[in-house]
Amino acid sequence: MTIKKNNFFNLVYQVVRLIPKGRVSTYGAVAAYLGAKSGARTVGYAMNASHTVPNVPAHRVVNRLGLLTGKNHFESPQKMQKLLENEGVRVINDKVVDFEAIFWDPSEELCL
DNA sequence: CAGCTGACAAAGA
DNA sequence: ATCTTTGCCAGCT
């Protein structure tokens, strides 16, 4: 499988899929894990294409401020928050509560 | 064919 | 301290 698209996108999908339930990650964290610390933008763009890939919980990926910036790109903006709340993540005003507490960093969780 | 845009982030002024 | 500009990769116009 494998890899059907370019590595960068695929790597992003892989990492996002590894995000545990009830946790959230950031574009920058994934980008940094992939080696593109400044490529957070690219990660976000990969999420945009995540619709083409199954099992990619893009709702668990937010910006470094914990804001659900990408909710607007979901099937429904409320779907993202709904999914997060369904997993135990509290979202208020489109922002993740205790974001730092539930923040999941691949560089530390996987590489530790 | 060439340039712009886009779910971000960090550094420079 | 706040605001502005550049970097990133891929997909579109």
C-alpha cells in the first residue's frame, strides 16, 4: 500500500492516524516530526486531501493554539467539534480545552 | 507554462 | 511587546 501518493502527504496521514483517541495534535508537531518544521502549512494542506484517505482523524489535528481552524473544511463545521467531544475532548468557542494536557506529540510519544 | 493559493508556524523588525 | 514577512509542498487557475 501503501504509498499511493507522495511521501509527505502519506507520512502526515500515518502520523495523524496514530493519534490516540481523546488526544489532539498540531500541524507544526506533525510537520516537525516529518522534518519540515516550517512545513506546517503543507501538513494542513495534506489534511485537506485527507478526504481521499480513510481513517484520517483530521478532527484531532488543530493549530498550535488549539483552535479548530480546519473545522470549516469538514463535512460540517460542527462535525469536528462533535467528534472531539465524542472522544472526550472538550471544545469551547472552537478551541480545545486543556489543549496542552491532551496534546499528543509524535516526536515525544513515538520517539520517546 | 508560470504563478497563486492554502486547515500553520517561527523569525525578523 | 506587537506586527510583518518568509518558508513549506502540492494542487489549481
